[in-house]
Amino acid sequence: QVQLVESGGGLVQPGGSLRLSCTASRSGFSLNAMGWYRQAPGKEREMVARMSLGGSTTYGDSVKGRATISRDNAKNTVYLQMNSLKPEDTAVYYCSAGPSPIATPTYWGQGSQVTVSS
């Protein structure tokens, strides 16, 4: 079992930036792919960004050009930097981890609320 602990959410003004962090409780095959998803009220969960152990990245269309995912494999930690935030970025952001960057993640964090509002 892998526990994912997130930090960094909160209230941000439109046009602002935020950085989310997620640390896994252990390393291993389950962390080959780490990433971030989000779910807004009344909407389905959507992929924000995913990153393989080797550094390959995938971004959701709604955040391309505004989001950057990175990871520190030595610390079992993945980061999400988001800039030029919009009110429609408001959602609960979930850290994810799994063995494959193209399959549904196996593990999920508890979720971190991000609210973009003036």
C-alpha cells in the first residue's frame, strides 16, 4: 500500500500561481507514474498532469501552457506548478500514483482544495 500526502492548496486570486506537492510513503514500481487530477463540483474527475519515472509528461488540454509537473524521485515527491489561474481551475486536486502512465492510477491522495477567486 502507498499513502500519498498532499500539501499546498488554498485560496488564490485569478491570475495567481500555486504549487502543490505530494509525497509518497515509499518508493517502488507503484510510483512509475505520478500525477495530478482534479474534480470540480458537479463535474467528472479530469487528468491535469502525469509524469513517468523517466520524465515523460502529459497535460490536460485545459491546463496546457499553464501547468508544469515535476518530480523528485529521491524524495518520492511530485509537484504541480500552476500559473495564470482562472476561476474554472477551482477544484479538489488529487495526487495519483500507479505503475503505468497510461492506465488508471492505483493510489490517490486525500485531495487538496484549490479555490481561485477574488
